[in-house]
Amino acid sequence: MIVVMDLQAPEREIQAVEDVLQEYGYSCHLIRGEKRLVIGAVGSAGSEIPPALETMPGVEKVMRVLQPYKLVSREMKPDDSVVTAGSLRLGGGTVAVIAGPCAVESQDQLRATAHAVKAQQAAALRGGAFKPRTSPYAFQGLMAEGLAYLHEISAETGLPVVTEVINPADVEMVAATADIVQIGARNMQNYPLLKEVGQLRKPVLLKRGLSATVEEWLMAAEYIMAAGNYQVILCERGIRTFETATRNTLDVSAIALAKQLTHLPVIADPSHAGGHWRLVKPLALASLAAGADGLLVEVHPDPARALCDGKQSLTPEHFVELMAAVKAILPALGKTLCTGSGQ
């Protein structure tokens, strides 16, 4: 249920409405948009609407949310949400490119990549310290050592850090370094992990699961928001289909649909979708044309020697070409590029 409040409603009127809702068993989520102030009231499907609610001071109208996801829905918040992390701004007409290696392999590798992507106006640095892999024998990441390198090089370059957490017990440790905490595709429906990152007060980047429907993806975001964290970024990274020519199938239609269904920023990961560096640029441009608010791109100084996903990683030289193409298309889309720190 949505309670639309007068935009100028004083705190005492807002609190009075929340008190009544809580008496009827609802949890309340106050969301301040540019054009309206709403209280998202989340309860069971059969929860009763307080009879005098619409007559209370400050209340403009009361509406039921028809979608199973409530806080994520555009019914709850019609205008786009904007997520910020340090110098990064994502959504609301601003496009951000997050770039870096799939995995942090060494201090030198991360430093070289960070300086290369910053030079081309990437808004944030990505790099996995913890790497969930299909094979137990594959490189699993440098873990705490990798986090230390990310922290050091973020301070050196001014780039915000995006890195993945895979265990609820590690959330506090990862969040101490990460400006944006990533939930990978394999953990999209790891509900204890979603609830744990929902306790954070910093952005969460939520990748779509390997075979998840759009509704399941949005419901996973709902877990995070229901726990109190409203700074969620959705990431389409390709889904598993019958096709074997690419690593995954980039669902461009899901980007366009998600932008209609939710106010949250939506970005694309063309690296994991295509599985080959030659596909990254066309998939990235297609995603932006479909409405994506940003890109998550893998860049490595020497992909042939990468310990993880070298085949899909751009060299710094190829990243230059990608960024030139991104900058060329944005004016036609009516969007601007977030250029990051120190640009």
C-alpha cells in the first residue's frame, strides 16, 4: 500500500500516519521523491487498510500496490532513483561506466587497470576480491589481500570501489572497503545475504540470476529494500538459454522492461553476457539504447594471462574505443556521462 503525503507535510503528520499503519501490522518505508512524498506500507496480502487513514492530516490519497514487489515498483516512486557513491552518480539521466578486472590478481595488475580506466573517465573501479567459481579448483580470489589492494588503489586514484560479497559473515569486512557492494548472479536468491546487505547504508549492485525471471530479480531487490537499504542498482548480465555461441544471452528486453517497472537504476554487464571481448562494445551500446543507466565492464592489462575471464576482458586500448563509442551515443539518448573523480 502507498500513502501519498502532502509534499510539505510536517514530521508530526508523517509520524502520526506511520503510527496508525504500525498499529495495523504494517512496516513503514518513507520515500522522498522529487514530486511527492510517500509512505510505503508493507504487510500481508490481507492486511486491512485503516479506515480513517485517508482523512488524516497530510494524507492526499491511499493506493494499493498491485505488483508483488512494493518498494521497488514505480507505483511506489514514479521518478527515477539516483544512486551515489563518492564521485559516482548513477540514474536520472546520468550514465556511469564501472570498469576493472574480473578478479584482483596483484597490486600491480589492479593499479595499472585503475589508472587506465580512470584516464578514460570510468566512474568507478570494479574488481573481485572474492570469486565464486563453478570449479572448486579455479582461482577463488585474493580475499582479504585483494580488499587491501582495492582500498589502497581507490585512495590513490579517487575511484569508488565495486566488489562482490558472497558470504553473509563477510558483509561487514567487504563493506569496509567497498563503496558499492555487489551481489553476484549465483547469489541473487541467497536471502540471508540479501537481508544482511539490506542493513548497510551504502549501495548494493544486484546482478540478475543465471535463469531468473524479471519478477524474481525485482523480488530479490525487494528483500534488500525491505530490510531498509533503498540504494539498489540492478544489473542485467545475461541469462542461460539454449544458445552456446555466447557465454550467456544478453536480455536487452529485460533492461527496457525493468526501466518501466521499477524506479531503480539498471545497468548492463556486456562482458559476462557475450563472453568475448569483441562482443562487449556492440552489447554495451545496445544496452544503453534500451535504457541502461550504466555499464559494468571487465578490463585487464594483459587478458591472455588473466586468472579469470581473460577472454571477455578488454585491453586498455579496447576500453578507449568503447568509451569513445559511449560518449558518441549519449547525446542522442539525452543522457550525460558521469566522469568520476578528478576528471
